Amino acid sequence: MTLLPIEMAKRVKDLPPYLFAAIDQMKQEAIQRGVDIINLGVGDPDLPTPPEIVRSLQRAAENPQHHQYPSYDGMKSFRQAVASWYEKRFGVSLDPNREVLTLIGSKEGIGHLPLALINPGDVSLIPSPGYPVYQAGTLFAGGHTGIMPLLKENGFLPQLSTIPATIIKRSRLLFINYPNNPTAATADLSFFEEVVGFAKRNNIIVCHDAAYSEIFYDGVQPLSFLQARGAKDVGIEFHSLSKTYNMTGWRIGFAVGHPDVIAALGKIKSNIDSGVFQAIQEAGISALNMGNSPLETIRSTYQARRDAFIPPLREMGFNVEPPKAAFYVWAETPKGYTSTGLTKILLEKAGIITTPGVGFGEAGEGYIRMTLTVPKERLLEAAQRIKKIGL
């Protein structure tokens, strides 16, 4: 059999290698060598989905009404549950018919949004370091990216005043993400209000990725971008049940905010996918209505891990701050190490998978990201392995 030679489209060739796929390959190769791997590389919760949510899916899956195509924008009951949750959690009022859209996970919505709003040659302003999908979605739409460095001295917030006027003039989208991946930084209301003003002055649509808003520590709740006055006039917010309820494999999320942006994204989705399985939406309703008790248990687990892992890292000389939210540890690399070099050493000499900061963008160089998504005992073991290397 002779296979026809296939050349990938230029938009695919132009993509950088997907960071987490490369990490997974490194992991598999190490496992094949017999290495006992401690995987601190990918932010996939190791905790189970709360049983109430699982039972809700089981019941709903038996209902034959859920075995047909779902609606493109999601069940009205799910969108109403989202609106009710936003009202209770953030004090933000949403019209479930016009301002809420069901997604196959927030990643899908973020990746498709530029197709709805970016014309070839337009610019998306994206953070560096930042979630790689912001750039990938923009490239697929034929757009370009304007980089906003997130620096320690600025609290890992972009400095909007430093963006060149020539870039702003071509910009159509602005991506922000707090609590932040990978830095775990949080943003206050004054920053979100600054973003709203910037967007209004420059006719730019804001996309706020809030996937980690419910993973926080010391009882300090992160804010929604939509809590800023006028935020709904300029943009939308993406959320996901993945991290909040340990549902990464279920693939359900939502976008909320500006009705015209929601409609534009919905039009893309109606031509590309067929919506979320309704039984999963029923489970999502159960999750959003279940109250705070299960979430407090999840948060206390991550906090115990954070509080156990940070002190030994500091004792070894790592410059690292305890995260205020999300389940990431953003640690500066010791002097003389690049982020990629340190990642390789930790894998080869300690069997620990981490993520090089440069994989999230040039401004991530000098850092590695480690996750808290393994048991506390394994985190302490990881710290001991790192100590033995003697970096």
C-alpha cells in the first residue's frame, strides 16, 4: 500500500507544538524506562467527581429524551442554573436566553471565539506566559498576536499602558485569565475596571478565562470580571466545571456576558459541533446547585498540599510564593538553569515531570510550573527527590 503524501495546512504548520502533548510523550517514554514518575506537569485534578454529580449523570443517561441531538446553545435549564449560580456567587445578573452559552468545556469556546470575531490580519492581545489556546485559536482564524508580558514586579498583570498604539489600532480581542494559569496570580476589581475602560476606548472585545475562580485559599474568593462596572458591555467570561468539580473528562463549560459576542460564538458552534450531551448538562445542573460544602472539601485538600509543598521548596532556595488561587506553583528556576533545562534534569534525575515556563510564552522563561494535583505524600516525596539532586 502506498500512502498519498499529505501536506498539512500552513495554519497547522505555524502552530508551536502543543505543550501538554509534548509533556505527555515525555512521561510515557520515562514510564517505559521503568521510572516511578511523579507528574506535576498537567493540571488535571486527581480527586474524583463528587458522587452526587455522578449519580445525576447515571439517572439522566437512562432517559431516552437525552439520546438525541441536544440544542446548540444548551438546555435552557442548564443556562438558567448558570445564571442562578452567577447571581449567588458573584452578584451578577444574566439573561439565560441571551447571555449564557453552553460549551464543550471552556477550552473549546476559547479556541472558537477568534473564528467569530477575528478577520485575517486582526490582532488578539494575549498574555505571556499564558494558556496556549489563546494563540492557537487566533492563528486558526488568520489573526496575529500582540504579546502582553506578565512580570513579577507587576503582580503578573499586563501593563495595558505599554501596548504600542500601532498594535492597539489593529486589536480586536483581549485575553485575560485570573486566577492565572500558569502564575496563579489573582486580579482585583480596580484591574478589571481598568480593562473595561481600555476596551471601551479602543473598541476591543474582552475575553476573560475564569476557569480557576473556585480553587482559592485562605477563604479569599477571586472576583468575576463581570463584577466590574460596564464589563458586560465589552466582553464575555468563560467558565468550566472541569477544575471546580473535578470534571475535566466530562467536557462541559459555559460562556457568559455580552449578548452579541455570545451570539457570534454560538453561530460558530452551530456550524461546527452539535452541543453537549444532555445527560452531562443534567449533571452540570446538579453541580451548580449542590452548594459549597463539596467545594470546601476540595479546596482544603489543595490548601493542605500547598502548605506542605511550599516550605521545603523554599528551604532548598527556590524563590516561590504560595499561590492565592488555582492549583499551580510558579517557581523561579535557580541561577544558571533555563526552564527547559531544569525540566529535563528533574525528569531524568528525579522522575518528576514539571512544565517549563517558556512553553507558555517568552515571558515565562526563568520559571517552572508545578501542579498540586497529586497527593500530599507524593508532593513531599517530590521535594525530597529535588533535594537529593542538589540544584
